[in-house]
Amino acid sequence: MVRPMTSAPTSASPARSYWVAVLCGFLVLTIGLGVRQSFGIFLKPVSAELHVGRELFSFGTAVSMLLMGFFAPFVGRLADRFGSAPTIAGGGAVYVLGMIVTTTMHNGTMLILGNILVGIGLSAASFGPVLGVILRVAPPEKQALAVGICSAGGSFGQFFIVPLASVLQGHFGDWRLTMWALTGLAVLVMLLPIGLNDSKQIAAAKQAAGGAQTSREALAEAFRSRSYILLTVGYFVCGFHVAFVGGHLPAYISDKGIGLSLFGVTLSPAELGGWSIGMVGLFNIVGSILWSSLGAKYQRKNLLSLLYLLRSLVFLAFVLAPLSAASVLAFAGALGFLWLGTVPLTTSLVGFMFGRVHVTMLNGIVFLGHQVGSFFGGWGGGKLFDITGNYDAMWWIAIVLGLVSAALHFPIVEKPIERPALAPQPA
């Protein structure tokens, strides 16, 4: 049962308008994640050009997502210490370099190298550092709405940029020209962090906490918490789902030859695949804001259990229903409503339990669990397809994992961590 939750006391609202940070963070996630999620459009043409199976491309994108998670705790530590703006801008520069290498690649080695750079860069230009800013600068009564709106940036990028990449690919007929266009768009990730300066809030949070807890102590405290471990393991499933669907749904629809003709508009199977990912993003704009708002009223760990359970049911319905353009769009809309609602709930839950001082680093650890799942979801989809010639096994694995994650989140204890050693001592 989902029960109302109470809020921990937080610091006063900053003088500067937090909406500037929300807007800039929204755009960073829109571009950074939108461009990255469009890579599924290039799975078939790149594999055909290199004369390899789908595993190589899938492995490259999976490594990218794994490194994105592996570097997240280190990037979070940099953001907590030096501020989020320079950290995100530096990540944007590495991201753009990775896009250039990928666009100019002519063999498997360059493909992997480009994905490595994209993953490292995006670790600094993704949810952890960006939402860390919002948790620091937004007033307590507006945090849920602000985090939800900012999180929806990743969904809007999916809605806008993935279909755009699909249209450009159809127009140019050349994946390199399409990727060059996306690379130009990614340059903005280097410039937008000018509105994500949280250095004053970091200093104030450290002063309020007395500066008593080091990064090592914060990590030790988190890993002694059973709830933190469950949250990290459960987030693995979210990454698995997102990487598998985002990376392989367009190819799955294309393989099945499912197109769409409606009101004089005709979409090829490849174009429908791109638009289906866009549909996921469109519905998740509402989903992210709604789930985040519910997290201000009800226990977030129960909402996460419900969300993963609903995901499994949506996957099950898609597998059992006859495949058609209507079933694809219905699946995309339903899954979109549940797509990244996990992000504001999980991120704000870490901040609620452990406070603001080390929130980006601790969220980086949780995000690593997410990206390990992304590795297996992205690479596993390509591997099993090359072995079996279809994606059937992956759909059933996704269903089972959703049920497992729902069970893991339910026993989480949702309350601020007690620190008796840091409490003021009586005279």
C-alpha cells in the first residue's frame, strides 16, 4: 500500500531563481540523452557497413552505458566538491569528442572508442549532476515539481531528437550525415551549464552539516544501509529495460515489417521504430512530473515497487498481443508513462535519506547499478538476437526482472539516516 510520507527539514530557499537551473538542466538532459538514445536508429546501417552482426554495435553502446555508470560516482564527487557547472561542461566536451570519433569511424575499434568517450562524457552531463543541482537550489516545497520537470528533459529529447534522427536518416540516406547533425546539437551541452552553478549551495550545505563527514565516511554510511543496497540493485532493472527497449525496439519493429499508414501519412517500419521511441519520450514527460509529484505525498519506495510491477504488466501485454502498428504505439505510450519516473523518485529518495552534502556522489553509486543493467540490456539484446535470430527471450527476461525489482523496493526503509556521532554533544 502506498502511504503518505513526511518530509525532512531542509535549508532555506536560495535567493537566485531556481527556474534558471531547471531550464538549463532540462535542456542538458534533452540534448545529451536525446542524442544518445537515437543511437538505436544506426544499429542496422552501421552493422551493415561494417559487415558484422548486431552484437558489435550493441556491445559498443553497452560499454558506453557501463562507463557512464562507472564514472558517475567520481563525477559526482567532483560536482560535490568543485560545483556542477564546470563538471557538466567538461563532460559535454568529452561527449562531443566521442560523437566526432563515432561519426568518422571506419572500423570496429573506432566504434568502440567513440562509444567509450560518449559514455564518459555523458556520466557528467546526465541525471546525477544535473538533478543534484536542482535538489540544492530549489526550495523544499518546490523540489518535487522542479525535479520532475527537469527529469522530463530526457524524455523530451527522446520525443524530439530520436524521431528527428529517424527523419534525417530517411532524408539523407546516410547515417554519417545524420550523426554529424546530432554532433552539432551536442555542442550545446558544453554551453548550457552556465545556468547550473550551485557552488554557493554546496558551501552552505557543508557549513550547515559542520563539515564533519568525509566522502569516505559518507560511502561507508551508505553501504551499511540495507535500503541503499536494495535501491542500487533495484535500479539495475530500470537500466536493463531502458537500454533494451531504446536500443532494440526500432530494429525489432523493422525486422517485423510493421509500418503505419494513417490519414494519408505513411511511415516505413524503420520510421515507425523511431517514432515509437519518440512516443515513449512524449508520454514520459507527463509520467516523470506525475510520479515525482506523487513522491512528495507518498512513500517513494512504494511508488517504485508499483512502477516496476506496472512495467512488467506492460511488457507482458505487448508480448501476448498480436503485433501491429496499433499495439506498438499503445506499448510505447504505456511504457513511456513508466519510463523515467524512476529517476526523480530514486534520486530524491537518496537525498532524503542521506542529505545534500554528498548527494551527487551517492546518486552516482546508485546510477552505476542502473548502468550495469543498461550494459546487459543493450549488449544482451544484440547477443541473444545473433544467437537465436529474435528478441523473444529478452522480452521475457524484462518481465521477470521487473517483478524482482518491485519486490526489492518494498522493504526499503524510507527515513533520514541517523547520525548520532555527528549530533551536538551535551555539555
